Amino acid sequence: MTFIKSFTSVAILMVFILTACSSTPVSLAETGWVLTNLSGNAPIDDTTITLTFQDGNIGGSDGCNRYNSSYTQDGSKLKVGPNIASTLMACQDDIMQQASKYHEILSQIESFKVDGNQLILYGPKNKELARFEKQNTDLSGTSWLVTGFNNGKGAVTSTIIDSELTLAFNEKGAVSGNAGCNTFSGSYTLAGNKITFSNMASTLKACLEPEGLMEQETEFLTALSTVDTYRVEGSQLEMRTADGAIALTLTRQ
């Protein structure tokens, strides 16, 4: 009888512990997510909607524009806003409608649940509003195509037509790429969202075409040397300098 009572007590204690652990609220701080479902619909092809939580603010891309707002979390309760700011770029009508719907949903959020690598947002009466997958921010084993670089003159410029700038990270801490004319290689180290390049070297070819290629290469490699932090959002990679200026923008290959 004593054994049965002891066993029962242990079982009850284990249930209590497991229940307490499972009900521990998950902090959304310093997490990033990519939308997979919006009001029952998948995102429009070739659009990426992202959501990041950092320093008491949310931010990301609505598929057309960058947006940001404040948020508060209390256990599983979540509130965004009241104001959501965004850039004002124009996109196709269907993409703009999707972005508008996404902003509307952000303002309706009342609670959330993290289920494995999924974030589920709920509105009034526990209605599911949207689902996200956790953003993979690991650079190891990834390859990127440069879409813009800081030219050192206070502007981020796109690449010259018929030129391709690339950046690739392997699993052993090596980085390599094409600067447009020459190839380069070196090492990289990560610490949180900080990234450091070292031992960089490149070939020494001279290319005459397309016009301006060598100047672009110099500006690109200079921008690369100024990189201090990085952020992955969906298929996009953004690298910034220590003072917060954009150094490079890239898209996943």
C-alpha cells in the first residue's frame, strides 16, 4: 500500500511538472519568422512576408514595403501597435492588397502559439489569422547574389547590367565569391548577428567590359570590408555597417 501511494504521488508530481513546463510562455524576443499562410491562403508567388521581434518592436517586409511597429507580450497574449509605419513603394495591385490584408491582421492579433518551428497568430474569439515558419538565419552552406551595394558616396546602387556579384559561405568558415571581374576568398566568423571577414584575397585580372565594371568591383569589395552585422529575411540577406548604414543587399541563389 505504501508503495502504491508513493508511486501515485510521484506520478502526480510528474504530471504537475510537465504541465508547468508546457505552459511556460515562449518569449518572441529576438526571433524571426516567414509567412506561410494568411487568412487561409498561401502568400502570392515570389513574395516574401517576414516578421521579426527585436527590442520591443516588430518589423519586416509585407511583400512590398518595409514596416515596423511596437509590440507587447504577456504570456501568450500579444498586441501590435497601435501604429504601424511602412515605406511607400508601389507594387502590383494584388501584392498591395495582400500587404494591406497583412497590416489589417497585425492590428487584430490578440494571442499566439509557437508549435515547433511554427508561429500561429490568433485574433478575437481565438480565430486563426496567420501562420509563419521560423526563419533560418544560418549562413553556413548558403550562396547569394548581390542586388545592391553601398558605393561609398552615400547611396546604395544596383549592379551593372551583364555583371554578377556573388557571395558564398561554406560550413568550415570560408567565404568566397565573384566581384564581377575577379574572384575572392577569405574567412568569416559569426557572433549573434555580427559577422567579421578576415584574410580576404582576390585575383588580379583587369576587365574592360562592361563599362564601369572595375570601378564597381572596387566599390563592392570596399562595401564588403565595412560589413558589421547581417540579417536574413526569407530569401533576402541584408548586411550593414557598424553605424547602421546598408553595405550590401543580396538574394538567395
